[in-house]
Amino acid sequence: MKRGELYRVYKPNKRDPKEFRVFAIVSRQALIDSQFSTVICAPYLFSL
């Protein structure tokens, strides 16, 4: 996992009307490479 990667998630929430959402990894790379089991993600908003 690297900072800036995008992940497409199927039905991230039961109440979400969209079938898929895209999230970007925003944690610092040092934290991602450490033994922490959690990273910070942000929704990636775009329109086609």
C-alpha cells in the first residue's frame, strides 16, 4: 500500500445510494510502512 493509491470499494455503506466509491490513501508513508493496522483514507470525488 502506498500513499496516493486509489481503492474502489463495493457498497461501502448500506445506506449509500452508489454501488461503488473510490478512496485515496492519505496517511504518511512512514505510518503505512509501520506496524499500525489502520491508515487514513479520503473519498475521491470525481464526475464523468
